Amino acid sequence: MVFLNLLTFGLWGKLGRLTHYAVDAVLISTILAGMRRSTGLTFNTERVTVGSDKDANKWIDKYLGVGEWVMDQSVAIAGSSGWFHRTR
């Protein structure tokens, strides 16, 4: 393993750290999507950006959209499995 680390100049460790941060970011986005679904509270993107920077708002909306997609897929998988049932 040390030889592989030398050949790749330590990129495996950096790739693992980047993957960890990406998974954490998706989990935070999914938590925000769950909050929106269960309580109706939405994230106010206008408070994050100052001025007329519409590009930042687009990126935030895309980021929150990833959480919505993960939430949809998770609910679909859990609903089709035999481990969960609806109580409402």
C-alpha cells in the first residue's frame, strides 16, 4: 500500500477526504430537504447572497435540489422494501 501511495503521490488519501466531504455535503442537503418536507420551512437563499449575485442563488438551488433528489430516492427505496410500512 505504501508503494501505491508513492506512485500516486498521496492522491488516494486526498480522494478519500474529498469523498468524505462530498458525502457530508449531500447529507446536510438531504437533512434540509427533510426539514422542508416535514415542516414546510424552506431555506432563504436571498439572505446568503449580497446584492444581485444570481449565480450563487442558482448554485444553492442546485445544491438543495440534490438533497431533494436523494430524499425522493430514499423514500422510494424504503417504500418498496419490506422493512418499512406507512402509518398515516
